[in-house]
Amino acid sequence: MAPKLKVAVVGGGSVGLSFAVYLAQLGKCEIHIFESASAFTEIGAGIEVGYNALKVYKEMGIADEIHEFARDSSGDPSNIWFDVIFGDGRHGLTPIHTLRTPEDSTKLHRADLLSLLVSRLPKENVYFRKHLTTYEQMPGGGIKLHFRDGSTFDADVLVGSDGIKSTGRVRRVMYADKPEDAEPTWSATIAYRALLPISEVVRKLGEHTGRTPTLRLTASGQHIILFPVSHGKYMNLVAFVSDFTLGRHPTWPKQNWIEPSSAQEMLEDYEGWMEPVRSMLAGVEKVQRWAIFEVPLLASFVSGNVVLVGDAAHASTPHGGNGASQGIEDGHVLAQLLSHPLTTPATVSLVLKAYDAVRRPRAQAWQEAAYATGLVYECCGAEGDDEARVVQALEGRMDWVWGVGIHEQVGRAVRVFEESLRG
């Protein structure tokens, strides 16, 4: 038997580990995972696993456990995605519309998802405290990885799942000749993030609103997303503030992307909102202020035997909640291609080009859609704050995202690969 393809995965977040677990299940490759931290960790609290990503997790056999972690997240067994409420108080806490997913909601804590993936991960080839500095495409094929500690590693394929920020080293090396084409850009939006005990949210917003995923709208460039996590013990709060007059990619005026903040700072940005919401914000004890960045629309997700997945390739604004799910789709397609019977060290570059041909158009379409959705959420799009037009803009907006046929997507990628082999 031919030796297994050696795949190096740099970055151990939810996308990288989803890919690694699935690739291990397929059994055709030798997997090595390099993580810069001392343990697998995720930044942030809540994560939404979209219906499109759930299709992948069903194939992996872990969807039931995902649902178990997400149980009680929506406050009932319904498929409520979000109640839509205007934050200026024109209707109080009465929703103007309820958006629903094709199946029950799967919003959960990032740590819960990560722990599930880690439990399914082969542990023998996992390396911590490994900071990639650069890599080389070797003349005879394959990739040599170089780490800060002076060590190196040879692989047939390098998968960069190391995210958007400075840890996104694989993308930076890939685009070293044109760094401006790959440098993350600020989206003119910041977000306050916090976790609140759900009992406190219920006390301020009532039983239904305090337990139900909620999207609040206002005409002044702000919106709040609330959804329960950790089996309904906590409410994940993300409060966005945007200045779209600055344009799509203004200069971020600070050094740090994430800073400590306070309830008082949030209240200043949410002046004029209805009193129950302001009372909830006033009770937040620990809050961080995040600058929301994007990855530019890259010319390619691949170079030779190196490939980008997830946020390293197509980090988007979080509006619509499908960024991680797009990365999970990446992993599904890539794992199937790498496990194809005709995939060898000599054909890897063709495999990765097929991945790029199928995944890049869809992932980048999501990047554009996510940004446009933020305009609708904050009543800064063509709809303004006209309730009927806002509802119309939101209704069905996610159908093309959730409705993807994951097997059809893999089939297209396989056809592209097989056709390339025929020349």
C-alpha cells in the first residue's frame, strides 16, 4: 500500500478541528495538528452552527451531541432563529417578525463545541506551543514548516486554519509578495461582548424575550444579538455599533482589536434605547470591546500544496452567524478531496485547485452577504427603518446559505479534480 498523505493542520479552533476529525474518520491521511497555545481554546462565547454545517456534522455522526449541547438554547423546542424587535421602543418588547431556521436552533457555547471535537480527535499527533514562522514549498514536492522554537516539519499538504489575526501566519506567508491583498481590514463596526446570567435577563426583559434568541434593530447604526448558551444558563450578548459613513474599510485608529470595556461605555453608545434594554446593559459586570475585521476577497485560497480554510481564508463580519459554518463546509469539501483514491503527493496541487474553484466563490459570496445583512440589521440599508421592508429583506435571506447540498458541492469539486487529471 502507498503511504498515507501527510497533512499538517496549523490552528486548532472549531474549523480546524472539525476538518481534522472528519479527515481522520475518512482514514486515508496521516494528520498532524499544530496549535500555538498550550491547549485548544476558542475566543468568544457564543457560536451558531448553521443548518448547512449541521449537515456536515450529521455525516460525521456528531449532530446529536451538538443538539445536546444546544438544548434549551432557544427556550423551547422550536426552530426560532431570532425574534426581531426594534430597540427604540416603538412596539416595546413585541417582535415585528420571527425568523426561523429549517431545523431547531443550534446556538451554543464555543467551549462546548470545542470540547466535543477534541473528544473525537486522534491525540497522537497533536503539538502545542508551536508557532509557525514560515513555510517552504520544496522543489521535489511537499511543504517544510518552520516554527519559532527552531523545529521543522515536512508534510505533503499544509492546511492553514489559524484565523484572521496575527496568528493567521499561513495566509501572510502565502501573500508575502502582496501583503496588502491579504491584510485584515476594519469594517467600521465594533461589538461589545459579554455573558449574562439568564435569570438576570429574564428579570429585565421578561420570560419569553429573556430566553429566546433575539435580534434588536434601531435606525442609528446599532443592533444587539442575544441568545442563550450553556444549556440556558447564560445569555450571550453581542452589541454592535457601526459608522457606515466611514466607508467599507476605514483605518482602525487603535493598536488592539480587543479591549476591556464597561457597562457605562455601552450605555453611552445605546442612548435612546428602550429602558428594559438599557437596564439589562447596565447590569453587565464584565464586557469586552471588539473591533470587527474582515479578510479581503482573496485572489486564491491555495498556493501549491498550501490551502486556507475558515477565517484564515474568508473571515467575514458576523452578521448572519454563518462564518464558522462556512469554514466547516470548507473542511468537508477538502477532506473528501484529500481522501480521493487519485489523490497522491503528485496530484495535491490539483486537488487544492479544485477546492478553491468550488469553495472560494461561495465563501466570498457569504462575506459580501454578511456585510449587507449588517446594513439591514442596523437600518442603514435601502430599507431604512421601514418595518415592512426590513421584514421583507430578512425573510428568506439565508435560504441559499442553509439550503446548500453538501454532497452536490463535494461532487462538483471531485469533477473539477478528475477533469484536471485528464488534462
